[in-house]
Amino acid sequence: MRTLAYTAATLAGILHIGIFVLESLLWDRPAVYRMFGVRTKEDADATAFAIYNQGFYNLGIGVGTLVAVGLAVADEPSGVPIIIFTCWLMVLAAFVLATSNRKLLRGALVQGVPPLVALIALFLS
């Protein structure tokens, strides 16, 4: 179960780093902001600063999860608690996304299922 937990947490970390790239580096591209339900360039421009900031939160949580997995694999006692913390944050953010805009349910599932699998696998191990 630990292998499943670490694999799911790693996937979650990589996904959140990818979300950072979309939000903070590529937000001005129509294909990108449309993925997030933003339809016009004007709306994308109006939300750009907030999305840029949010992207850095995703980067932090993604990198933090990957570091935590590395620590856990190396049998460092701090690894698993950090995985639990970062994965709960990811699941919570996915829940907020799903409940705030039903059109973003697919994105919420992509964002939330891997960390939830990691948490369940850790609980069962």
C-alpha cells in the first residue's frame, strides 16, 4: 500500500506543478484560460494576477509533496506527515473547485483523485 500511496502522491505533485505552469506561465494563451472556464481575453486579463498567484501555491504544494515522498522513501519520519498534509490540501482544493463551479468538476477530479488515493493507501497501510 505504501508504494501505491507514494506513486499517487508523486502523480499529484507532478499534476500540481503542471497546473502551476498553466496558471503562472501560460495563462495568456486562449487554449489555457479556456481550460479553466474563462471564455474571453478580457476575463483572462482581469483574473491574471490572481491566477498567477494561485499558480505559485500549486507549485509549492506540488514540490512539497515530491520532497515529502522523497523523504518517506528514504525512511525519514517527516515524509509521511508532510504527504498527508499536502494531499489533504489538494483534496480540499479539489472539493472547493467542484462545489464552486460544476463546470470544473472534471478538473476537480483530476486534481483531487490522486491525492485522495494516496491518503486512503496511507490509511490502509
